[in-house]
Amino acid sequence: MSIVISVPRETRAGEQRVALVPDMVKKLSALGVSIKVQTGAGDAAGYADSDYEAASATIETDEYALYQQADILLTVNPATPTQISQLKAGSILMGFLNPYSDTDRFKTLQAKSISAFSMEMVPRISRAQAMDALSSQASIAGYKAVLIASTLSGKFFPMLTTAAGTVRPSKVLIIGAGVAGLQAIATARRLGAIVEAYDVRAAVKEQVESLGAKFVDIDIKAEGSGGYARELTDEEKQQQQAILARHVAAADVVITTAAIPGRPSPRIITKAMVEGMKGGSVIVDLAAEGGGNCELTVADEMVMHNRVKIYGPLNVPGTVANHASELYARNLFNLLSLIIKEGAVHIDLEDQILKDSLITHGGEIVNANVRDRIQNAGA
């Protein structure tokens, strides 16, 4: 019998993405596997059941059968306790698993000897770029954040010359020049804004300037591991805020993207900074899920303070569901290609990509960080 890969409808409220798109069904089928897709799984992303059937997938209406027959289950969001309970022992789960919290999920996966691959844990090395789902989804978030900001702002982004006079371009400040920040810079520039960008990693200055933005240099170097920034000291935070306050005050739009995996989002914009901004200015805080980069951010809500709008949207990639699903499905396909060989599953624990992204395997919690958290929680 061939390997069965199952794709369920996402259960997270408002989620529009799907883990697999028809084009990737065709490619996976070429590896000698069978694909089962829950009916309606791709509807919100623009993919009909008939699209999957045309790509050789089977549409499954029986949800229980979808899980019971799965050798590999692909999800976007973390699998729910109900989904995990219905998976057969020894199967494979692949998706975003939120490995920094909800440790009970991993104990259940361990008990069922499920091999769980967390897309958040794919290492940021050259060979894994095609599997880096955090980056593919962050790029979408950076793009959409600028569109959200332009909608909320009462100003044009580009300079316009009209019969009634010339309108000056908006000034946009991007905080955090990772994948999301760089895409936000590029998008704001395409819309004609004057763009500045700040990051504690001085090494990104060249990337920022190559996109046509001015780099805000505060002479702090905070490069960390895995492409992320380290946490700043209290003295560095004071220096950062003193200089940033001037740039925040001059901006019409501020987009924040700074996040540290497994930790609360760093608080960069204070209430005092917001009060120094011009009326009608906008802050879009992409770090809202981790508590926000702005002191006044409330997740998934619009806050008006001193005539400044502060918005902390959640699941921004899910609002660009078609392309977000397409990119995510490619990430999954590239990772699956490492474990499916000649129609059989082989997990090579010597492969750094597979080793780093595995959380549970063979009845054990193999990721040291997750294992330590579970042990500390039970201490």
C-alpha cells in the first residue's frame, strides 16, 4: 500500500489557508503517495474539491477516516487534541506546532509514538531555505501590513501633484528588518513612501539600503543566533528608545515586526512615544501575538490613543490565503521530499533539517528545549 497523506480543513477561527494546494498534490503523487483532502479544505483559499480531484487527490467526507488512514497529516495550525487523538500510532504530523507553549500536546504525541515535525523549527541554513515556512509566511505578513497601514492612514503614500497643489509623500518607519520588515520596506517603497528602517542587527543595513530605505543607526549591535536578534540590555533599551523616539515622532506610519521566538515580543514603542506622534498617524504591530512591540497594542483590536491608531492584527498571512497556501505547500513538499524515498518513509536523524525540526519521534520527545520545558513544568 502507498503512503497516505491527509489534509484536513483548518479549525482555527478565521483561518483561510490550507496545507496543500493542487499543484503540490501533483508533485507529491509523483513520489508514489496517495493524497486525501477533507471536503472543503481549500474553499477559503480559492481551491475547489474538483481542483484537488483533477490533481489526483481523493476527497474525503468522513473526518474520522481522514485521520485514521493518514500515514502523514499536514496542517497549517497546530493540530488540536481531537485531531491528535484520531491519528494512528506511529504516524507523522507536519505543520506549525507552536513548540514554545502547550506542552501537553507534545506529551500526547509522544504517547502515540507520532513523529511530529514543527515548521517553526526548520533551521535557518542555506539548504533549508526552500522549507522555511516562517520566512515564506513572514514575507506575506510584511507585504500585507503595509496595505493595512495604507488603508488605516488618512494620507497618500506617494507624492501627488494635483491642480489643488502638491501632496507630500508619507513617511514610513519599519522597525525590524527581518523577512517581514524587508518585504514591508519594499512594499512601502513601491507605493511611493519615504521609508526608514531600524533593526538592532547592524548587519542588515546594506539590505535595507539596497531596497531604497534609510537605515536608522543607533550604534547597538545585537546579532543573535539563527538569524534573530538577541535581547537588549536595559542600558541598550534606553539608548534605543531615546533615538527611536525622534524617528517615530516624524513618521506617518510605523510598522513593527520585531519578535524573539519563544519569548514575549520586545517592547520598543512606549506610550510616551505614541503621544509624541502626529495626529492621524498609524502603527501596525505585527508582533501582536507575542504581546506587541508597542506598549499600547491590544491583539486583534484597533486602539486609538491621542489621535494615533494602533492596530495589532493576528494571522496576517491567512488574509492572503491563496498565495500563502501556495508558498506553505511548497515548503511542506520540500520537507516531505527529504523523508519520502521511492514510495517509503525514511527519517534520517543525521540530516540536520530533519533532526532540528523533529519534536517527538519513536515515543520520545527528541527536541531538547521542549523536553526541558516539560520537565521543568512538572518539577
